[in-house]
Amino acid sequence: MARGGRRNVPFTPMPTCLVTGGAGFLGSHLCDELLRRGHRVICVDNLETGSLANIEHIREPDFRFEQIDIIEPYFIDEEVDVVYHAASPASPIDYLRLPLHTLKVGSHGTHHTLGLAKKHRARFLIFSTSEVYGDPEIHPQPESYWGNVNPIGPRGVYDEAKRYAEALTMAYHRQQGVDTAIVRIFNTYGPRMRPHDGRAIPTFLRQALQDRPITVFGDGSQTRSFCFVSDLIDGIIRLAESGLHQPVNIGNPKEFTLLELAREVIEVTGSRSQIVYEALPIDDPQVRQPDISLAREKLGWEPVIGLREGLVKTLENSGVETLTGAGTT
């Protein structure tokens, strides 16, 4: 007991977090939020699909960047308390361009990162995806659903890489005792999405802001659920700070058709764009909606930002030049 009757409280430093894929869209927002909460952050990225532009604003002394390709063994020369494994090509344009690298990141990269977490006795959280459900036959999708995936289709390299990574994560937990968690991320959007990455919201925004035709695949009746990035990051950190090991869906359960999304983008941007229709890609899911009952019950989490508000935030925080890809290829 200290003088004056005050109890001596031991100093407890904030955790050191490793974020693989930390220069990507989701990874960079995670780095920002962890730093805001007082954590030390080690950001690892090979910059294949990530960009230094996403982290160039960070000037914190507790932030460290390492350019590393995690498909090769790698080591971190300081203590690590939590590992957020976000590294992977994640958009169809990327994993169709980089099929072997996508598979290697999901396999070798996850294996190396789990080994690092084991060495440091760190909590390990892997960014998995709603793509593990494939073109689902159950709607909405609970974590107990095993999925309907074509393993040899063009999307299979990403779907199966993530399914294997989940299996590897659970094997490390069961056999090696690593403290693991799995987040299944549904469609997410917000500032720092690349305008040419092929996903619906950045594509629609880019086209609308230039008054160009908005391309909707199929008849536009296929559905998606769109979660604003700050909601998603909050859910991921809550999961990392929980004791859960089983997969948890994090996403916005409000469902929209792609045609509804296109019309919302036109209205928010004040665009004069017309909607045009193109052929549906192979194995494109017809429905996608998370059942977030587990996240609500175990994490006390649910999204708070609706689609229109999120689109406005994306416009305001990104600016027209960035969203249209001006000066980029």
C-alpha cells in the first residue's frame, strides 16, 4: 500500500498487435483503430494488393511497417500479444490474376503466421470470409452452415484457400493449443477501397461519379449485405478480445439487391448514369446475408451504420478523385 492509502497498481502495457495485410483496405483501418485504442501495431504487407498510401498518414511512434511476403517463413523480433491475419488477395480481380499466390497465402502464409502466434503465445485471429459459404442453399447463412462451393471454379482459389485456412487454424488450436479465433467477413465497404478492384460499391461509385453507365451483372436480383468498415473493425476487435474459438459472422444483415444498390448510389451521388446489364460471372452467388445471432449474443455487436449513411461517409472521406481512380491505372 502506498502512502496516503492508495494501492500500488502495476503498470500494464497495452498489447502489441501484428496485422498481416495491414496496408490493405481492411488491414489499414484495423491498424488505425488499434492505434487509436493505444495499442502498438506491427504492420506486415508485401504490397501486392495493399498500398503504402493506405498507411502513409500514420505517424505514431507505436507503429512499425515491415514489407514481408508471408508465403515465406518470417519472424518478428519483439513480443507480440495479438495476431490479426488479414493478408490475402480479396477481390475477384485480384484472386483471378493471382490464383497461385492466393492459394499460397491461405496455406503457407497462414501456416507461417500461426507458427509465429504459437511462438509468441499470442491470440490469433484469421480474417475468413462469407465466400466459404459459396452459393448458399441456406439463407441467411449461420456459422453452422458448411457451404456450397465449387472447388475447381474460377472463384475456388479464394474460397478453398479460406476454407483450408480455417481448417489449419482449428488444427493449431486443437493440437498445438494456440488461442485462435475465426471471423467470417461479409461484404464491407468504405474509404480506401480501390476504385478498380471489381467489387460492387467501388465500381458503382466510380461509374456514377463519372456519369458513366452502371454495370449490373445478370438481372440485378442477386442480393448482398453491405457493412461499413468501422462497424466491421469494431466487431473484429471484440472477437479478438473475447474467448471465442469458433467462427463468427461479422457483417450487416440488411439485404439489398444489386439493382437496389445501383439506384441508391445514383441517388446519393446525384449521378445521371443509366443502368446497363452484363452477363453474370461464373459461380456468382445469388444470395448473401449473414446470420449475426452469435455476434449479437457473444460479442454484444451489431452494425449501426446504414447503407445510405455509409455511402455518404465514403464519399466525404474519400473524395471524387480517389473514388474515380484519377491518376491511377
